[in-house]
Amino acid sequence: MRTALTDMLGVDFPLVAFSHCRDVVAAVTNSGGFGMLGAVRFTPDQLDEELSWLDAVTHGRPYGVDVLIPTQLAGRDEGLSADETAARVPAEHVEFARDLLLRYGVIGNGDDFQLRPAAAVQYEEENVKALLDVAFSHPVKLVASALGVPSPELVARAKSGGVPIAALVGKVEHARRQAAAGVDLIVAQGHEAGGHTGEITTMVLTPQVTDAVAPIPVLAAGGIADGRQIAAAIALGAAGVWTGSVWLMTEESETDAAVREKFAAASSADTMRSRVRTGKLARQLRSSWHDEWESAGSPGALPMPLMEMISDSAFQKIGQAAAAGSPEAYSLQSYFVGQVVGMLGSVRPAAEVVYAMIESYIEAVARLTEISADN
Ligand SMILES: Cc1cc2nc3c(=O)[nH]c(=O)nc-3n(C[C@H](O)[C@H](O)[C@H](O)COP(=O)(O)O)c2cc1C
């Protein structure tokens, strides 16, 4: 199959898989798709290690790296350090989190609750630059940025290295801005997607973005877990698809066991967009964490990265307690996931997911062709 994406990235099938796990990235790349490693949680040294491993196991097949460059971030304009930013977290919020964890038995009476200032470090300009330095020292075939327009330096650097640059957008205006900045590939990410996402659904967003930025190729993202949805995306004018949630339920993914179990049991109605995990609206599995933070007695969400300084630390403890068998911690446990969670009832090898997607895409196209021939 040939589209502007398969030509740009040198892949057999126009499928991009976003994952924070190198094993998923490798498995998709080695099965004819394109693995995109989310770099945000790695230090530059860790990223170098991950990419060296990918180089060894993908044997020249193409993969890419994704970084988060938020346009708006509390404390950044004032040049605050991570610790100075952490000092902006109101005591009321820390107390609310501590009390919540105490009530659910995640921490004991004498236990302290510490913020995680490192949540701010991951977005610092020097850190993102260092991650990109590492990425460009490996044979990456695509770099992507989410949550804002990439800087002119990043665009120039990618272009001088011959590496295309992609950006995620949730609105037509954002797509136009990215196109003007020189981005080579636009990912139209709809409301139903897992992670940070906007108001407009993939079905409505994709054709509008395609029209607005032509001839720049567009990928549809959000709500895609099988080949029928890929066929629909191609029909909407996309050159391929960008997927995230589906890979959380693969054998190669490091998804927490309790999260996986909750995903398997969840329906598409069990996700919500909420600010109470990162400070920006992100789609995730609804849990008691959300019910508590969105209740009348809650002090409410803080902006990014302040909210992450609380939730990263809290979810580390929640994960440990849930793994140790606490039902209360289990009820709090949650992770980012899109509405396609309702289609993800079992855990499969990533290659099997890729092949099933290709097969169901072929079937969907055959069905459409048959219908057209009959008329
Ligand atoms: C667990 C999770 C984490 C994500 N983290 C990022 C990220 O760091 N950078 C990014 O560009 N997109 C991120 N996304 C969004 C994905 O790249 C992708 O656009 C989205 O998952 C597509 O929708 P789907 O989940 O319905 O497949 C994340 C998605 C999920 C599910």
C-alpha cells in the first residue's frame, strides 16, 4: 500500500504507533508499521540507551522520537527552577492529596507525602534540547512535538538533518499555525484520543485539517484500534493513522497490571477528559481519583506541571498499593487511555495487532469496493 506517509517514512503500511515502551516501538517497526518512542519521561542518557537498543533490534527499519513541548507552563515565563515551581503548589492541595491517600489506605498516618519536582524538569527547554540532541545522533526518521508549535531552531535542525517533523493538533487553526512553522506532517488528533486532547472528534477534524494544510500529509489520530477505522481515516483524506491506546494492551507494553485489568473490563463510556492528572485536559480512565478531585470538597486542579508534581507522586504510591492487593488503591488506579479502550478486551503481541489491523483494513476496503461495484 502506498500513501504520502509510506513514501515519507519508508514503511509498508501507513500506521504510526506511539508508545513509551521501546519493545512496542520495535515490534511495530519490525512488523511493517512505524514505531514512535515517547521520550518525555527519559533523561537524555536513558534515551540514548533506548535508541541504541532500538538501532540494534530494528536493523535499519524506520522509527521516530516524540517530545512534549508545552506552550504554556506554570513558572516557565518567570524562569523558575523545578524546586521553585514546586514551592508554588498550595499547601491546601498537598493536604488534600495526603488526606485522600490516607483515607484510601495508600499511606499510613505517620507517612509523609512528597511532591515530585522532576515533573517540571521534563519540560525544561534545556532538557527537551538535550533529548533532541540524543534523538538526532541516532538514525531517527521522524521527530514529533505535541502541545505546541516547534521552535524555528527545531524545525531548521530537523530539516538540515533531512528528518521530517510532525506535530499533533486538535483544531484547524493549530494545524494552519504548524503548517506555517514548516512542519512536514500533521497529526489531527480527535477528542476521543487518549492523553491530552481537544474538543473536536477525529471524524470532524481530519477532513478539515486535510483541506486546510494540503499538500502537507495529515494523519488521523484518536479512536483507531482496527482496520475499519484505518479505512475510515483514509476515506477522510488522511495519509495514514497515528495510534496510542491500542498499544497499552500489548504484551510488549509495560502497562501496570492493575491498569491493564481495568482497561480490559472498561467500556468506551469509562474514560473522561480531566485536568486532575496533568493540569491540562487529558483523556484517562475514570477512577476514584477523579471523583475525589472533582468533588465539592476538592481544591480543584492546578496548572501543568504543578498538578503532575502531586499526581506523579500519588500514582507511584497508588500503583504500589494496588499491586500489593489493596482494593481501595485499585479503585484509585488509572492511566491515560482513549475511548477505544472499549475495544481492547485482551492483551496480544504487538505484531499480532499490526497484522490484524492490516487484515481488517483489507476486508473493509474490499467491502467498500464490493458496494461500489454493485451500484
Ligand atoms: C498513555 C498515553 C500517553 C501519551 N503520551 C503522549 C506524549 O507524550 N506525546 C504525544 O505526542 N502524545 C501522547 N499521547 C497521545 C498519542 O500520541 C496519540 O495521539 C493518541 O493516543 C491517539 O489516540 P488513541 O489513544 O485513541 O489511539 C499519549 C497517549 C496515551 C494513550
